Amino acid sequence: MRGIDALLSVAAAVIALALSLAPAAAATPHVNHVFIVVLENEDGDVTFGPDSRIPYLSETMRSQGAYLPNYYATGHLSLDNYISMVSGQAPNIQTQADCIMFTDFISLSGPDADGQFVNPLGGCVYPPQVQTIANQLEAAGLTWKGYMEDMAAKAPAEPASCRHPDIGAADDTQTAEAGDQYATRHNPFVYFHSIIDTPSCAQNDVDLTRLVPDLASEATTPNYSFITPDLCNDGHDEPCVDGHPGGMTQANTFLQGLVPRITSSPGFKDRGLLIVTFDEAETHDASACCNEQPGPNTPNPGGPTPGPGGGKIGAVLLSPCIRPGTASTEAYNHYSLLRSIEDNFGLAQLGFAGQAGLRPFGDDILNRQGCGRGITLKVRPKHPQAGKKVKFRFRARSEVDSCKAGVEIRFAGRRVTTNSLGRARLRMRAPGGKHRAKASTGDCGSARAKVRARR
């Protein structure tokens, strides 16, 4: 027995040593600014199929970022999906019907073990104790905005921000009007008393026209932006009341105008993440993923179609932290989206975003470690005497340690590689005139430094 015990001890020691020597798994890169764009009612195999009518998303954006073919909605019809994305609350019988009447959700109990508030009769506007990602961000000292197209279309007769029906009134935005195609049901933030009963709603739940000025600087770009096109540009109506073609053709044109504005902004360039997805698939698809649970308020999240969810819709993500052409076959849904954002910003998980085993976006998607401001390069001396033998000293700096080592530096026809501290040296005669030292890395970008010799 002693011999066996000794062998087991040796084996355990060998395993421990092997684990200690194994390279640590790379942490998922932190994102500073999240942008979410939600389109309407399209099956993933149609959106990303060979006859797609939204090629800017299915081809151009897909080639530039990450494609998630197995991304699922959480219910039918529209509103319950928007609610899931920002709060983790599951569908109820009124949110599944898009809350034609703007009624209160009277919580009979909750939160339960899954963070769900209970009322089998349903309801639309959740009580103050039900929190959203917006409340979480504010409490953490971070910023958010909902950008809703056409919200201000009827101002000043209707509010230009935080626009919603009165409690108990009918929702008169269920159908688009010429000159006003805003849909309350596509603006999830106004379904929570924790938002609409505070000044934050008027300040942060605003018309889409506010987005471009906010993108002008990183300081004015929110940490979290939720962008909803109007009933024409989101692909819902076809044709639109204003004569535009609508459908995915219209959504394609909308993305072509919006996406480059976001991706060229300072906030996006500094570890931004843009997510484009749909609220739900067509109603015939009520499939789900990720062990989605129905919650306590409806037995059938599929709504008019028996089934556990809202169908396969797909998603495309763009970021400096994503290698172009990435594709992940992992399964995700709207609860995964919420969890990913909460994990990124160090927030607690709300509702079904906290479900055990739910997968957040990981390094299958955010797969570029050097996605911050990249690297910078310094060289000394900057003004050597031409023709004199000089020891040039190079230093590559980065927020990410792995970006400092192994950086190839090219200077005046010579090459050198940095050590683990980002340092390198090169002995040579100083070339005359102006030259640039160029540092190149794989995922961490490149940098340049000027050298101008003295005569």
C-alpha cells in the first residue's frame, strides 16, 4: 500500500507541475463601448443565405468581423425579445402580444431563484425593483443611451425623448404613420418604472439623430448604445408608409449608412464592439438554444407557435478585438448577449442572464488580444550624427503584455526583434537624412517612429 501511495503522490506532483507549466488561457479582451443594432423578423438561413436581400450584413460585415450562425431569439412576438436583451426577464403573455395596452406588470412575487418576477396574467411595465442593464451601468458610474429612430417625429406634441403611452392607455405606435414610424414596442427601456420614473429616461432614451454628435468623441460616446431603427429601416414594414421599399432591402441601405459612422468613430476604435442581430425569426420558427427556460409567466415562449424560443436569427459582430472572417458555431441567444455585456463591465447578472451554464461571448469571438490602442514605438537617439556608429535603442509599448514581445522592427534596411520587455537594440552607422523605424506585430497592429540624422 505504501508503494501505491508513493506512486499516487508522484503522479499528483507530475500533474500539478504540468498544469503549472501549461500556458494560461488568454482572457477575453475587455470592450469599452458596446453598440447594439436590432432589426426585425427574419430567419437566419434567409438573412445569411445565397439569396439574401441584406448583403451588407450577410457578406460585407460578415467578412469584416464575426458571424454567429447559431444565435437565437428568446420568444415571439417582438417586445418580449427586447425585454430579454436588457433585463433577462422571460416572456409573459402580454409582452408576447407586444403590449397593445400599456399596462403595469403587477409582481405577485419575485425575484425567484432565476431572477424572474412572477405574474401569470402578465403585464407590460415592470415595477421599480426590476432592474435593467441601464440601471446597472448608471450604478457603476458608466454611461448608456437608447437611440430610437423617429422618437422625436411628433415633438413637441409628443415627447422628443422617453416617449411612451400613459400607463393604462393604448399604444398608438403599433402601426406606422407617414412622418412617424417610431414603435414603442421596439424601445425596451420604457417598459421599466426603474427608468421611466427617473430623469435618466429623458436624458438617455433619445432620438436616433443624437447618435452622430455623440460619436464625435470618445468622451461623449456611451459605454452602451442600443440602436433601434424605425418600422421602415428595421425591415419590419414592406413596403413602408412613406413609399420606401422596406423589408431587408431597406434595412440593407440603413446599415450601409449607419455602420461606417460607428466603426470610424473614436469610441469604436478604442475597443468598441458592434452587434447587429434581429429581435426574432419568422413566427413559424420557435426553436431555442442554450437550455432556455420558459420562465414562470408563460408555458410557451414561442407565442403563436408552440416552441421554447424565438427561432434562429444569427448575428454579426464587428470590433478591433475580432479577427476579420471569424465564425463561431457556439450557440448564443439574447440572454447570452446580456450576460456578455454584464460580464464585460463587471456587473451582476440579471434574470436568465445568470442561468447556470449560459455561455457569454468568449475568445471564439473576441479573439484579438491586442485590440486596444495597439502598440507605440520609441527610438533613441532620435537625432544621431550621420555616419557615426550608434547603438539604436527601440522600445515597443502596449497595454497588453503579449504585444510587447517578438515585435519586428525594421529600420534603414535592418531588422531586429524585441525581447519580453519590448526592448531591442541595433548597432549600425547612422544613416543620413530622415528615416522611419517601423514596428509590426500580428494582432497588435503597427507603429512608427521618426529618426532624423544630424550632419
